[in-house]
Amino acid sequence: MPRSRFPAPAAAFGRHATIRRSVRLLDAFRYEQSDPARFYSALARDTAVMIDSLHPGPLRGATVLDVGGGPGFFADAFRDRGAAYLSVEPDAGEMAAAGIDQRSAVRAQGEHLPFRTGSVDVCYSSNVAEHTRTPWAMADEMVRVTRPGGTIVLSYTLWWGPFGGHEMGLTHYLGGHRAARWYTRRTGHLPKNLYGVSLFPITAAAGLRWARSTADAELLAAIPRYLPRFAWPVVHIPVVREAAATNLVLVLRKN
């Protein structure tokens, strides 16, 4: 990828990557635990805008598979854009958490997607890879089910970024297990995102290695999801990007 400019898919999304958007999303993250509907609805709208910008064709009429769809907040955002939305979620409790109609959802693991090879136009995953023991097996499956010419978007929270510890805050810098113990003592209950069980360290370097080595898709862009456009070049700086990028988006085109 050239350092002086970003490829066309990223440039299209870059028009939306403003300081105002970054501030709005940062504010929404404050409600992830206390008001999940508020947080996930805001994130769903932003995700639909992002995918619509990154996919070369219109979303209207396209089949979009969401790997790790959770309680269903993302469905309306994509259906409003005319997409045929499908989701996969392994946790039955998570699927039922918001009481949303999940008729287009399938209970399954991202590492074993129950879809034919080349059956969807867009396959994306938003903030799921860090909750998966084998994220690159999931990424391989995302590539497999996408049709030739289709779009794969893998977005995940970087462990060494300020949000890597999720609700445990910045204490994860002192160790994931230690952060979980401190959180439990402070709140009286285990964190939802428990290190080593439902939260795992994941890096930008590992994602870029996977994306550049997969034989079935071409890496088109790697961008820091929540940063304004002027800060995007940080993704080209090894080590620094692990903390500064906060969330990495890998955009691939299926061969």
C-alpha cells in the first residue's frame, strides 16, 4: 500500500472520518455497559456507513454476512440500506439479550461458518476477533464464504490500544489476568470480557501478516477505524500503531 495516499475503498470511507464522528463514537463507548442499546445502535449505524463506503457496489440487493452479530442491533442499519442481512452468533444468551427479532441469524462459530463457499457479497466482522481464540481461522472462513470480487472487512480492537481491556479500562496494560482480578474486586462480579476466556490479546502486526499471506484475497487497505482521516497514516508505523490505531480495519477483495 502506498504511504502517500490510501486506496479507493479507504478514500471513500475517509470522507466520513471526521473529528466530529470520532468524538461522537468515543462518547457512545461510555454507554457500552450501562446502556448497550444506545451504544450498539450508534455503532451499527456507523458500521453500515463504513461497509457501504468500502464495498465497490451498492449495498441494495447485496447479501451481507455479519460474523458475530450479537443481539441484533446491526440488522436494521443494513436493511435500511437495502441489503439482505444475515448474521452468525455463537452465544444464545447474547442473541436473546435485547429481545430483537433474530429470524435472519444463525447460531454458529465464526471459525465454522455454515454457508457455502462464495455465497455472500460482503462478509464483515466488527469487534469480534479479539473475543476469539483463533481469529485467523475465523478470517479464513470469512474469505471462503465471500464470492469472487466480493468484500471482506475485518475490524477489531487492538490489545495494546487504550480500549484493549474493554470494561477493565487501562489496567490491562499491567496484565490481562491481573486486570480481571482488580475489576472483580472493585465491582463484585467478573468482567463480561474475561481475559483468556472471552477476551484475547490481538495485534495489528498479526492481522497484517494474515491479510498479506492469504492466497484467496487481496488486501486493499488497512485503516484505523475510529480515528479522523488526518490521523490514518499512523497505521504505517510499526509498534506505534499497536497503541495509537486503537482499532484496525482490514479491507480485502476476494480473488
